[in-house]
Amino acid sequence: MLVSAQIDAHLHELAPAERRVAAVVADDPEAVAFGTVADVARRAGASGATVVRLAAKLGYDGFVELQSAVREEMTRRLRPASERIRRPAAGDVLGTALAVEMANVAATLEGVDRAAFAAAVGLLSRPRTERVLVLSGDASSGVAALFAAELSMLRPGVVLVTGSEVRVARLLADAGAADTVVAIDLARYDRAVLDAVGRAVAAGAQLVALTDSALSPLASAAAVSFTAAVTGAGPFDSHVGLLALANALLAGVAARRRRSATDRLDRVESAWRRAAVLTDG
């Protein structure tokens, strides 16, 4: 049984302090997987004895066994698609996908810190920013391309950084304190993206990270970081939560730059009409 299911099954018998510890276990599994009893207790505002007591109530032989169960769940999530596809398929694929993706979006957006969101919107909206540089891992490239394209319709200076390492290095050569970098990647992380982001941050650029864990190497280097739920209904990680985050940031920028963004969108629409490149027919 999943650790979260064990918590649900025993919730009625947990004392208030134990419930706080259970919330840490459910909401921040990395803290349990890589922390100590003292770390978890501190996060929950409880005692170490309460952490150990919760593990026993959930059916585990102490904190170490609880920690192992959490790590195993995390490992299963990180298994490559070539392994996950060998799992038995769900009977109702559409129903499973609906439930999984709704949960991904809810967990992602409900987990966003409001102050961090406002800070990210501010970085993406600041008029003095020379460029917003958007990078992503291979699997997240579609989300990055859409985000960059739509952000470019709200403000100038948006660059989608893709291609060979030679091209990426060229596009980042002038990165500095006036620039904001948006990096999107999930485990297993793309080394080229991490290296490129590291160089831009070292040059003074501000990093906004969209990733899958507070322990992601992108998150550790970011001025602002967001964590998406990425559980997949099939063999692959879901990018729906990332897309929801990206859409929320775009909505925030549109609201912050309403006048200039409106003028820019009007110019884009006029250009499309003059070129007759779109049709509703």
C-alpha cells in the first residue's frame, strides 16, 4: 500500500501533532526520503518521538522503514518509460488519465507559493529586462516553445534557447543581470540544460525554474522555483502540471503589463490579418 494510502487509512486515529507529521510525509516526501527524524520533526513542529510514533501507527517498523517506503515510491516515479510501459495497463485508460491529470493540475497550482508567484511574474514583466531566455530539457521542449511563443506576444525580448551546444552558448554569451532565464526540466535532468543555466546564473541572470522537486538542481540555483506534479497515467511523466504553471505565469504577466501587452497583441493580430495567414474556415 502507498504511504499516502496508509496515512488516509489511519487518519482518524492520529493525534494533532501526528497529523502535522503526516502532512509533511504526504506533501514533502523529499524531506522524509533524504532527511532525518529531527529534520521531519522540525518541519512539522513536532518532536522526534512523534515522528517515530507516526511511523509505527502507519504500520512501519520505525522511521527507517517509513523512509525506505517513501524512497521506493520516489524511485518508482523516476523509473524510465522503458520500464514503466511494462506495467499492466489500466482498464479504463481515459478515466485513469482524467483522474491523474486533474490531480496533477490541482497539486501543482495549490502548491504554488503566492509570494514566489508574484516574484516570478515581476521578473518576467520588468520593463528593464533586456531578454527572457527560455531553456528546457528535451521532454519539456513543447511546453517551453509554447511558453516562449505566447510570452513573446506579451513583451519583447523573449528568446527560445534551443539547438546545438554551440548555438546555445552563443545565445547565452551576453547573459547578465538584466536578463531572466526560465528553465523547464524534469528528472532525469538534461546535463546540457543544467550547464547552460549555470553559466547564465553565474553571469548574473535571474533564474525562474519549473521543475519536479524542491531538490532539483534547477531549484537550488533559482531565484524563484516552482514544483509540478508529474505523475503519468502511462509510461511517461505528465507535463500537464508544467503547462498549467506556464499558463498561470502568462496570465500574471498579461495582467501586470496590461497596457503594453494589449498594444503588442493588437500589433500581432494586425500583422496576421495583413498577411492573411490564419483562417476560421
